[in-house]
Amino acid sequence: MKSLLQNKKILITAGPTREYLDPVRFISNESSGKMGYAIAEALHQFGADVYLVSGPVTISYSFPEEKIIHAKSAKQMYDACLPFFDTLDIAVFCAAVADYTPKTNYNQKIKKIENEIAIEFVKNIDIAFEFGKIKKQHQKSVGFALETNNVLDNTKAKLKKKNFDLIVSNSPNKDEGFGYDTNKICIIDQKLSLKSFQLKSKQEVAQDIVNAIIEMYNPVEI
Ligand code: CTP
Ligand code: CA
């Protein structure tokens, strides 16, 4: 079964992005990259040809450095992913990409002034959505969703909007999701059938996600 992944070209995005205001300040989020790296390591162990586009992370990992493409901003992450879109077999969009970036990135440090300041933001490109638009029949994509309310409806809407084959839903609760070593997920497929999992280590969660990917190629008969 696992050999189904052998020679598959897989792109994974992981970690946060940083959206710079000036040379020393940025807007970011709490993503540690642990989940994305765990998935990349699991897929790599099964013999897949895995490329990891990673935002800035400080975790320790065993994934081969030469297959990591480092990106800081959402724009850099998109630029790093784009060359893979045409030839990849599977994309796993695990990164917590910033939705907005400051309209102006000052090349000198912003100085403190007497008054308040306002920062204008512009929308970032949505990497998963862009891939979903041009995805070929044989290409699969897996997305993530983190919702605080209307979890199921919002997650299903994201699956459709971004043309994912699977979407993994996780929550920002304690011990789940951002920064923690454990996660509690649901996986929803294109038929909107849902599988819930217990709280587990991110390595075990990665195995569950890899199994769900394998099942897409070889659906279990009911
Ligand atoms: N994603 C992406 N590029 C972006 C934003 C999101 O590739 N610029 C991907 C994420 O990696 C994830 C999925 O899209 O797989 C859903 O991300 P999420 O932030 O939950 O959804 P959004 O569409 O950004 O909506 P919102 O943040 O408003 O819930
Ligand atoms: Ca978002």
C-alpha cells in the first residue's frame, strides 16, 4: 500500500509566513511548522519525492535540508511553489499563510512619532486557491482549515472553493493545532464524508493523513 507513494512528486507548504513592515518588523502567526514537517517526514519515509516549502521555523527536524525551499513572505512562498504546480502529483497545503501584507514595506526602520499610525494592508495571493484553479485530473491536493466557529460549514466551503480532494480540520484549542506537539483532526473528502480522530502526537496525525492520501488512490471497498 505504502508503495503507492513511491516516486510520487509531493509539494508541502509548512509553517507561518512573515509580512514585513520594515527591515526589522513583521506580522506573523503562531504556526510552528510541526504538522507540515511531520507530514513531509512521513511521506519521505515512504519513498515519495517530497519538496517542502517552509516558512521560518525554529523546530528540530529530520527532513533532508536539500529538499527544503525556504520562504519568508506569502509572496515568496507562492513564488517557491509555482514551479512545482505543473508536475507535482500531490500538494499538501499545511502552511499558515498570512492573508494580508502591509501595503508599504519601508526599507528603513519606521520611526516613532507623536501621533498614532495606521497601517494599510493588501490581500496576499492564495497559493492553494491558485493551484485549485489549474489542477489537472490526476493531481491531488490536501488543505488545512482552522476555524473557531461554524467549523463544519466553513471547512466544507473551503474544500469546495479551493478544489481540495481532502481537507484536514483542526482547532485552536489547547493541545490541538498551533505550536503544540499534539493535534486533533477531522478529515473531510470531496463526497463530504467525515472521519474524526482522537488527540494524538503530530507524528501519529501525520500517519493518519498519509493513510487518507493513500486511500484516495486505492479507496477501501465498503
Ligand atoms: N492557504 C494558502 N495560501 C493563502 C491562504 C491559505 O495556500 N494565502 C491555504 C492554507 O495553507 C490552507 C487553506 O488554504 O491549506 C485554508 O487556509 P485558511 O487560512 O484556513 O483559509 P482562508 O481561505 O485564508 O480563509 P480564512 O483565513 O478567512 O478562514
Ligand atoms: Ca487565512
